[in-house]
Amino acid sequence: MIANYGYKDGSGEYYISIDTDKCISCSAGHACLTACPKSMFETITDDYDDEVTWVKKPNCRTLAYDCADCKPSAGYTSLPCMTACTPGAIKHSW
Amino acid sequence: MNAEVKADTLPEKKEFWRWQENVWIDETKDWKTAKIITCGIDVGSVSSQAVLVVDGELYGFNSMRTGNNSPDSAKNALQGVMDKCGMKLEDIHFVVGTGYGRVNVPFAHKAITEIACHARGANYMGGNGVRTILDMGGQDCKAIHCDDKGKVTNFLMNDKCAAGTGRGMEVISDLMQIPIAELGPRSFDIDSDVEAVSSVCVVFAKSEALGLLKAGYTKNKVIAAYCQAMAERVVSLLERIGVEEGFFITGGIAKNPGVVKRIEKLLGIKAMDTKIDSQIAGALGAALFGYTLQSKKAAA
């Protein structure tokens, strides 16, 4: 399942997509949980009883601000969450 | 000096936004002979529904406005449908809560997100050909892809603002002083197509609508402009995950042809029809999840 967390507003589209099929048997040991400086990710049991990662609810409405510190404008060349997620489950839309 | 206002001199407050609450029972079925009775309760931000499923088939539902606390809304919704058929809570084997108030359904055995429940409900209502679901809820909007069993394969939700939602339509209904059920048909009663209002933010759209009225627009034209804006807004949401054939709309806005026809026109796809109230999709899906879980429990 592709789960898109985030929003679209007048300034743009801000979504983090998580391919939960790659999360279920995460070979990286859910490294995204500790890689994110804002601790936005957490592991949950979804509606189909699979253990997957999602973006915490309060962060879903503030992604543009929460992720700003990790974007190229802040000096990063790659996003910590995407780098840590070696199965390639995490994507940013912006 | 404060002027004294007498209550009987105040103008009567009409609630143009108030939509039809419904209680329905399938009189051709007898729940007393059923092996498994399950219930789904969807406590949404604007409306609450309780759906009864007997042996995996829709039996009855109650759809009403959500009150100021979730547990009471859940109780009232369920009580309404149980009173209609003489059922008691003890007769129900499994209750699933869904919607934003799902964790506050006191008698629920399990809580499941509205995303999974809407997909499951739409699969029941539209058949296993349903692939893309647009849920236009009271205060959020969801675009969902599912497989032939109603399992979610992709979803996107926007709950940051009330634009493109039922609450937005209620505000416009009150502003125009036109009953909400008439907005859709009246949006087509215009001489020529109108541009969408530039903002779908409920607050700004309201200001813009007032500006259009002052500029000489008829009420119908203003409604058409708002319906068009709402359609454009949700289509942009849908396009993010893509639209596949087997397109189904759930939620209260599915009853508004002014928005639905405009969405269909923008997408170039016709939405699937159903005889079941589109507003109960979430609760229906929850009840069906309950049926599956109870069946497994009984078989174990």
C-alpha cells in the first residue's frame, strides 16, 4: 500500500509517501525512526494487522515546516529519512 | 447605554445547511434468524452513522448529525437504528468504530481507520470493479485506490482545511439562504458556464461569494462557481494518486449533482451509481470488517 501523508495548500503540495509493502519486512530495522531529527515517524499496526511506519498525525499538517531543516536549502544533499530507508519506501513530493 | 433586545423580536434562524437525517431498515430481512450481527459506527466530524450488517448483508442504518461529544453521538446513532428494529446492544456480536471519533466509541470491539472502511464499504456498494474512491467528508477529503476485495492499495488524505468538504457546502448554503439539497440542481440553472471562485478556502470563498453577489451575479451563478471550485480542488487531489476506471464517490457531497457532474466532466469518467446512501460507506465498511473478524472468531 502507498500511504501519502501531508497536504496541499496555497503554497504547494507536501506529501511523504510510504510504500508499506517495503516496510512490513524492513531490512533497515525501521532506521527512519531515529534518522528523522524531528522524530516524525513511528511504527504502528495498520488496519490489515501489518507492522508499518507512518508519519505522526500532528506532523501531517506541518510537513513543509518540519522537513525544511533537512532540505537542500538547509545544507543537506539528501534527506536523512530517505537515506536511512534503504528499502526505498520513503519519498517526498517536494 | 445597552439596548435591550427582546427574544420575540429576533428574526427566526433558519438552518439552510441542515441535511436530511435518515433511519432505514430492510424489512425483507429478519435479524432474529441471523447467525452473525455486526455493527459499524462512523463518528465523523459532521455526521455519524450506525450500520447493522446481518450475515454479511446490509440490514439497516441511521445517519445523523454528530453532536458535541463522540461517545454520545455513537450511542445515539446506534440507538436510532436499534429502536427501529427492536434490537438490543447484546444482540450484536461485534462492533467496529471508525471515523475521527473511532477511539471514543465506548462499546466498540475494534477501531479501524475510515480509509480502510470507506474502501471496504465502496466495494460492497459498487461491486468488485471499484478501484478509485473519492470520499468527500464533512471536514476532510480522501482519495483511495483499492483492489477487487476492497483492500486499500494507495491513499491520500487532506484534512488541513475544510475546502472541498461538506462543511464548506453547508457554509455556502447558509450564506445563500438556500436549502443544501437544492444547491446542486440550482448550480445548473444558469445561462452560461462560470469561472470557479478563485479560493476554495471556506472563509475566503465566503467573502468572494458575497463580492460576486454585489457585482450582480445571481445566487445560482455563485453556487455554480463554488461547485466548480470544489470540483477542481478534489480533482487535483485525485490526480496526485491517479484515477482508474471504477470510480466511486462516498460521503455527503456524493449527493450533490452540482459537484459530482463537474468532477466527472473534469476527469472524463462517470462515477458509479449505487442505490445505497453514499454517506454510510464508512460505517458499512466497518460493519463488514466486523463480520469478517467475528466469522474468524467463530471458526476458531
